[in-house]
Amino acid sequence: MPQMTPAGARIVDPILTTIAQGYMNSEMVAGALFPAVPVALRGGNIITFGKEDFMLYGSQRAPGENTKRVQFGYSGSTYALVDYGLEGQVPIEVMQEGANSASIDHAAMAIRKVSAIMALRLEKQAADIARTAASYGAGNKVTLSGTGQWSDFTGTSQPIQNIETAKEAVRAATGKRPNTVVMGAAVMSKLRQHPIVVDRMKYTGRDVATAEILAALFGVDRVLVGDAIYASDAGVFSDVWGKDVVIAYTETASVGDMGAPTYGYTYTLQGYPLAEEAYYDRNAKSWLFPVTRAEAPVLASASAGYLITNAVA
């Protein structure tokens, strides 16, 4: 059996944990809407945004009069982190192909593959939250149909106007202009061909609409395209972000930054993801590399977002 000493395991664990924590997948965009925020506990209250910052208080006082006081409350709903765990399996036959039976390359490969699976799961969870129309107020969502969809090039659909309507709805509700637009890959495919976008493009000197150009046209900091797909148990592939568009104001803030009208967070237990000590399974004749995550994406302020459902046919 390949041997891995306790000292070797202690060296590998921090390295693999760093790999797990630093893993990034360019196809995943949920982190733009639900940035990770480390928390010390597996449960607590979601920090929600109130309207106190925009209220007009009578702060004037007469001589000797008591100073008025303002009390802020943040009674958000509760969140509970969920623990997830997967093990990357590396058969000894694979390891024996390398010069070192406990090669860090094999371990890193296993960690990255497990991290990719977990990242897709988180992406799907976040997308499901963001694409649930029932979570938004009546003024913060719209469902396009027929000639109003951006896939209709007859001149009726107005993608830039739709985005402007969304931006104004968020600003009116939070005082913040949206800075992020996330759309499904199918939406981007049609949007870059839309006559209105193509017409605006002639002033940029570019031939093809990119995410950066769309961000400038929309007046936001970033436009992100969700390219991730997932397969059902029957093997049917679907886009994680479907045909929808989410416009939101989002910022990375600590849990202590109460009152920030950010769209969402991914609460993550401090120190996680965690790559645990590798161990050998004699029956499978394989080294196993466990990865554990504890996290929960939450919608902190639906009023800081706007959902366009069925942006394209």
C-alpha cells in the first residue's frame, strides 16, 4: 500500500485547502450576485436593508430640548449553512504512473474536480434563487413575451429600455443604481445580434458586442454571462441561467456592515472550503481526498434586484 506519513499529510492539507478555497471557474457567475461573506456560525439572521437611511428625520432641537434618537433594526429572516462533502478518488494505479505515489499533482487534480462539481451545485442554487419571480415585488420584475422578447428583431423589442426600467426600479427602492447584469448564454447570443445593439455599436468601432460593450451601453459596471450547464438524471442538458436576466446592485460587505442594500450574499463558514486529511481505502485501492464546504446563498434584498423572465424566446 502507498504510504503517506502524518508529516506528509500535514504538509498536503494546507496546500489542498488553499487549492479548494482558490478554485475559480470562469463559467460561474453567481458570485457576482451572491458574493461570499465569511461567518463564524452555521446559523443566524440575514442582514436585510431597511429604509431608515432615506427617511427625513426632524433633527432640529430647541435649547435644552432632548436630542431625538434613531433606532435601527435589522430583523431579517434566518439562514442556516448547509454542509456539503465530496471525496476525490485517485486509484493507486494512476498514482503509480507518476514518479511519486503521493504526488501533489494527483491530489490537486482530485481537489479541482471535486471543487468544480461543488461550484456547479452552488451556481445552480444561486440561479434558482435569483430566477424565482415570486421573490420580487411587482415593480421589480417583468416577463417578456412575443415581439417584446429580445429575440424579436422586428423593432418592437427594446432591450436597452428594459434595462433602464430595471435600473430605475432598483434606484427608487434602494437609492442605489444597479451595477451588475447577469444573463443566460441564450440571452447573450440573441442580444449581440439585436438591431438596437448593433446600431449603437457603430459608435464604438467594434464589430461584435462583448460583455464590456454591453456594460457601457447599459450603464453598469459589469455584464456577466452564465455559460454553465447542468444535466438532469435523464442526461438532458440545460442552461443554469436559462433565458432570464437579473439586474442588481451588489457589493461585497462584511456581516457587520448592516444596512447595505446589497442584493445577496453567500454565507460561508470561516476557513471553508476545507480539504481534509487524505486517507487510503484498502478495498478500493485508492487515495481519497475529502473536501467539505459549509455555505448558503441568500437573497438579502430583493428590492436591490430586478428580474426579466423569458428575455428571449
